[in-house]
Amino acid sequence: MTRQVRNYVGGGWVDTSGDDGEPIVNPATSDTLAELTYSSSADVDRAVDAGNEAFESWQNRAVEERIQPLFRFKQLLEEHQEELAETIVTEHGKTKQEAMGELRRGIENVEVACGIPSMMQGGHLPNAAPGIDETAIRKPLGTFVAVTPFNFPGMIPLWFLPYAVATGNAFVLKPSERDPLVSQRMFELLDEAGFPDGVVNLVNGSADTVTDLITHEGVAGVSFVGSTPVAKHIYETTAAAGKRVQAQGGAKNHVIVSDSADIKFSVEKTLSSACACAGERCLANDVVLVQKSIYEEFAEELIKQADEMTVGYGLNDVDMGALITPEHESRVREYIDGALQDGATLLRDGRDVSVDGYPDGNFLGPTVLGNVEEEFDISQDEVFGPVVALARYDSFENAIARLNRSEFGNAASLFTERGAEASTFRQNTEAGNLAVNAGTAAPMAFFHFGGRKASFFGDLHAQADDMIRFYTDETIYIERWPSA
């Protein structure tokens, strides 16, 4: 019998009651792993109602009590990390090593959220005015929703859930319908960790389910990670309904390679950034601006290292796994074809890759394009595939100017041995996550995950202190005792 994806509501597992659904398919083998039936509006109502009912008592629990299940959850995640990673591989397609790293990053957020007793403290000022003391008190707000994407199904829910519940809120997760199985297992672990019924809830579904959640009158706020058009829609719709919202969108990240850079090292980090998780991540640096005097040498080394990468089933010993769906694989191929029609040079073709034993997998090899002009679609759009687009630059200022003209502002990296270039890059680059001599600008959990321009809609980002402010509101308490 085919496994059924279920919701977790009010402390128990329940079937969904929608009319439509879809299979959950292994991207490498095309085997059906489970069947998902979308949630109905009634299913959404039950989850939000359960959250709000639980919130009434949960918000008043001592903060040290609220974090005890998180300590247990962290331990369970670590005990089951390998099992969870294998689930991610089978339903998403990335390699096991990548899945293990993703989960480690998620666990870091649980660790940080366990420090809520310190992070949630407000300010206090005795004698703010004659005979008056003032105190800022943080209070939770209710039931929050997170709508998370397919590319990091184990990590991104943990950007939100630990902080929401530690600050005293209830929480509803709506994971991607592409790979919901790791969320199923994580909620089994949450159940074992000992959260009171209704504090954490899981709702599976489609775009209609998302609409029901973000417009629900019982929801206090929404977190979203996904494409820019959807992020913009989520932001506008949720804000119009009077709710708090943070919506992270797409990206088009750039690397600048100075003529002072260590070429072999910068190629290694650039290639891993562009091709890790088969390029399906918002921190992938897939446009590489190389100083013209080293362009040919850099391109040659990039092709050499790309040739050494192995592609295959993520549970095997390979460097890169499958893309999420056949439709997405076709979309990436169309971007490559379009770039060649625009005039790009094909330096390495990954479209003809074949993987022994997995003829039906959604595989693409690393593809390297040269002479990619700024106006090409592949320079402007988020490809979300293992494609590296190379271009020359003549002056460092021109390279930064090209980067800044992108409508996106998620991340950027620089490879250089010059402190002056690093300083200019830090001061002038219009992106929320910057890295020097590192291929991927991925912040640790105790820093927020930045994003600017069309990469982010809202005021408070994911992770760290921003999450405390997002999930709480400050009450200013003024106290005077005239007879004292």
C-alpha cells in the first residue's frame, strides 16, 4: 500500500480531506514514494484553531519550560540526522553529504532558539523620569505560519519553528508539496520531544492551502521562502490582511574574481557554490565576473574541475544529485539553449550526462557558458540549476556596477588578495549576504539571513535576533509609586 502524507494537528496525526493531490516521486529513480492529498479549508481551520487554543496556555508558560522540548528536539534531530538526510535524498535528489549539511544548519537554529531566555529580555531603565521606571516587555502574538520551499526541506522550517514556539507562540508549517516526507519525520520527533498539543502543527497542500493559511483571521503572521513573484504576492496579500509578514524571494548572485585571486581556490569555491544541490538554492553564485587578464586561465581551470565532478543518485558516492522534477530539468535546459541562441559560448555541456542504472532520473551535469552578456536572460533570471555563466570585466568598479544592476540582492562573493577591493566590495555591493574568499555567503544561525531588493519583502529577516522581534511585540510598562 502506498504511503499517505498526513497532517499533524492538535498533537495527533490526521488525514487530509481535499479533493486533489499528487504523488511524491524520487527524482533520481522516478519511483513513487508516497501520495499527498491536499488539505481543504476545513483542514486549515482545524490547524489554526488548534494553534490558537494551545497559545492561550503556552504563552504563559515560564520561558525555561518552553525551551525544554527544544533541547530534546535538538537531541532527537542529531540522533536521527542520518535517517533524515536519507529521506531528503530520496525525495529531493541532493547528495547525502549535502543533506547532512543542510540538517546541521537547521539544528544550529534550534540551538540558538534555546537561548531565548536571554534573547527575549527587554530593556529596563530606572528613573526614566522623576520617580518613574520604564520597562520593555516582549509578548508573543498568537499562531504563526511558515510556507517553505522544496530546496531545503529539512533546514528552512527550522529557520522559523524553534523561534516561534520558544517565544511563546503556536506554529503551523506548510512544507513544499514536492518533498514533504522529511517534515513528516521531523514532526514525529517534535511529538516525541514533548510539546503540548497544538503548539506545533503541520498542514500539507497546494497553493490554495497557502491562500487559506495566509488570509486566515486566526493567523498572526506569515514567513515565506520561495520565488520572487510568489514572495511578492504573499507579502502583499498577508500585509493587506493586517498580519506580520517576511517573504524571501529569488536571487541572481554574482561572484567577482580579481586578478589577485588564487585561481584554483576561487574556481573550487565558485563551482561548489553554483553546483551544490544541483544549483537549486538561493545562495548559488552562478554569474562569475572575472578580471579580463585572468579570464582564460580561470575558464580553463573551471572546466577542468567541472569535468572531475560526478553526477548520480545522491545515496551513492557522487558530487551532484538530481533536479527536483522533469519539468524543472527541462526549464534549466531551456535557459542553456536560450543563452547559446543569445550568443554565449558553450565551454562545457552538461546536458548529455547519463547515469548508469538510473535512466529515468532528472540529471544535468555542470554546464559552463562563456562570454555571457548582461542583457542575456541567463544573466538576469534565477536559473536554479548547475549552470555557471562567465563574463569578463575591465575595472573593479564596473564589475560591482553590473552586479548592482540586478533586480535581486540576495548574496555576492569576491575572491581577492587586496584589502582595498574587499573594503570597496563591502561598502558598495547591494546585497544582504556578502563573502570574501568564500564561495557561499551563508550566515550562521546567530546572524540573520539577509536579502535586499526583489530578494526580500518585509522588515525582519530569518534567523537570530530578527526572529525574536518578528514573533513578539514590545509592551512599554511605566511604573510610579508616589508614596515611595
